[in-house]
Amino acid sequence: MKDLNKLFRELQQQKLQAVTRRHFLKDCVAGVGSIALASFLASCGGNSGSSGAIDLNALNPLVPKSPHFPGKAKSVIYLHMAGAPSQLELFDYKPVLQTLHNQPCPESLLAGKTFAFIRGIPKMLGPQAAFKQYGQSGAWVSDHLPHFSKVVDDVSFLKAVHSDQFNHGPAQMFMQTGSARLGRPSIGSWVTYGLGSENSNLPGFVVLTSGGKTPDAGKSVWGSGFLPSVYQGVQCRSKGDPVIYLADPEGMSRDLKRHAIDAINDVNKEEYNTYKDPETLSRIAQYEMAYKMQVAVPEVMDISQEPAHIHELYGTEPGKESFANNCLLARKLVEQGVRYVQLFDWGWDSHGTNASDSIDLGFRNKCREIDRPMTALIMDLKQRGLLDETLVVWGGEFGRTPMQENRDNSDMPFLGRDHHTDAYTIWMAGGGVKKGVTYGETDEIGFTGVSGRSSVHDVHATMLHLLGFDHEKFTYEFQGRPFRLTDVEGNLISAIV
């Protein structure tokens, strides 16, 4: 049997000798088109002549890069509660709303507003939780989060964040990509594009999901959009094989795999030297990363070797897929140099159509699932000296209304709140964020922001600033113009930096 490496090289020669359409365009078309092509390659830093090979190591898309200025944060852990948790049962204490419970909603609150499921005149819904102030900062936290109340002095709250999308899919896209439409890169892709990766054996951008489902917007919320595909998120699992098809099939040795990848990348290098397509570099990097991940990923994704006190801290159970396990994995990943870790926890839609999505029963159960592990994440990062250089972000895609869910004027079997874009809460910790700060305030019933209003673009601009980027200068050329995460908007929220 022929040596596999030799076979791949023969296939490479056949490919290079074939008279394809691209060869025809390259070799036979003269004049203005050829001059434009040469100019384009030169502007990209490519070598359009025949003087030698390109240094592909220098062009590795995941090589560590420097930001615009020294950033406080080196990595990000983003905890997205898919479905949008109610700020009125967690952080935005409104005693006046309690006095209005079950009273008809004033029509002035409904005029000109768009809601997902409110019809007719709904009733006001008082807070379904008890609140207290905690820490030296005096932050309000409900009894749904008894563990989290212990770390409020390490956190900055944004109480008046607003969005312009009231359906889950577009709102999640907007929150994670800066656009409600498909095709834009996710925040994690932007960060990995800008900073590269500090661990050549692991992806720069890792995604972990819990709650049994992926977000409503699908995997596009961790896609790379128009950026090279090497920057998209790599979804890993906390149960079973961390990555599907990670193990080699029977009969495939590691040495044989190495020879196969070397042969494939020889073809890819010839391809890049000829056409200077950045996606070819992505292919090379992805083949190499996949090979290295087979050794590195199983080790870093194994939480069973963590000491007992860490499992007690997080409430983790090895072998299960859970938000707690994912929080511990997030710490392990950033500890190993992964640049951006995205956690999605599904199940926060609280319409009150059944017990599991009710704002009084189902919501409380969801809070129990996240309270201990997200608190442990902050404490664990802090005790390891990692919190100062790791930005932790928590939030949903929008907020919840101070009035009850109301569909076609019928009584709902359980209490629920509708989607609300005018005001919701996001918190940040570590990575250059001020400690114990609350920025922004909503009106007496939590309907809209009255001070310190922050847009989604403002949140993104602030995250990029903490990583060392001027969001207005952090761009990527696509379709003839520079694009950026914050589009043409966004301001730094300096009060929390």
C-alpha cells in the first residue's frame, strides 16, 4: 500500500497541473484585470511574484496580537441567560409596583408600545420576590439569589439597559453581534480576531450551552459572520465527548493523522501562495487546531479531577450537562489561555403559560440553578488572581414588563411577564470594571430608564474598551467599507470603568 503522505502529494501535483477556470483567469487574462489583481495582492501584504514562499507562521490568524492600548481584561466570560430573565425579580427593586399589584395597567403605558403577547388592558404585577440591600455598596438583590448577594461589592450593575428588539431571536442576535440581522460576527469572534489566542492547543473562542436547547437565534450567535471562519465559536459539551468526532476512528493512528494533515496543508499552502485567500489560512489553522485539540480538549474539559471543595463551591456534578459544570469549565478555559468563553443557559422565558415558565415558580427554580455557580465563578477567579484580568458579563437579551402577561384578555393560569425592551439589568465584574457600582435608574415601576440609559452598543463599546480597543477604530473591511461591532453608534460607559 502506498504511503499516505506520498498519495496526498501525488493528488496535490494532479491538482496543480489541472487546467481549471481559475488557472485560465490567472494565466490568460491580461490588461487592466491583471494589474488590479496584482495591486490588490500587494495591498494585502501578499507576494504576487515568484520570489519565494509566504511565511505562514507569521500570518497565523490566531497568533496573539496587541490591542489599541493596554487593556485591563485579557479574556471574557459571557453568561447569557437565553429567554430574558426578569430584572424586577432579581435586581431592580420597585416597592411602588407592589402597591399596584392586580390593578389595571394605565393605558398611557401601552400607547405606542409593541409587546409580544399583551392584548387589551393587562393588570400590574408586583415583584414576586423579597429584596434586601447587601454589601458596602448597598446593592438590592432578591431572595432568589442568596449566594450572589455575597459578591455584590465585586460587581457593577447597569440598571437601565435598553434594546430595540422584542423577539428572542433578533434580540439575541443584536445582543451578541450588534445587529438583529444574520451575517455579522459575534462579540467573541471580534475579540478573537482582535487579540488572537494565547493557547495554540485550544480554540480562542469556546461556547458552552445548558438548559437543554440552544438559543432561539441558533448557532449564528457565535458565528464569525464576514470575518474568517477561524474566529467562530467552537461549541463544546460538558457531557460525553467534549467535541463531536474528537476521537480518531478505529485504525487511524496519531502518526497517520499527522501525515494526512501535513499533506493536506501542503496543498493549502500552495493554494494560499497562489491566490492569497485568507480563508485558506483559516483552513490551515483549523486542521492544525483540530489535531491539537484531540489531546488538549479532553484534559481541560475534564472536571472530575477538581478537588472536592471546588465541586462544593460550584455545585458541580461531573458527567452531567449543567450551568454549574459550564461555569467551572469557563474558569478552567480562561486559566488555560482561552480568550473568550460564551455560556448560554436556555429556559428564562417567563410568560406564565405553564408552571415551568411562571414568574413565581419556574423562574425561582431557574435562579436556583445559576445562583451558586455564577457566584462561585467570581469567587474562584478572584482567589486565583484571575478576576482582575477576566471580564465577566451577565445578562439576557431584553427585560420583562411590570404588567402581567395577557393574551386575548383571557386569564393566565400562572403569573408571567411579557418581553420588554425599555429597561433591563446587566452586570459586569472583573477586567477593569469598578467594584460595587450601580449605574442607571428606572422609574418607580421599572418601566423605563430615567437616568444612565445604556444601549446594547454602549455595552459593546465598554467591553471592547476594557479589552484595549477603541470601538470606533476597531474595524474590518467588508464589501468595500469598514464594519465595526458597534456599527455607527455606541459610547463608553465610563461610570463603571
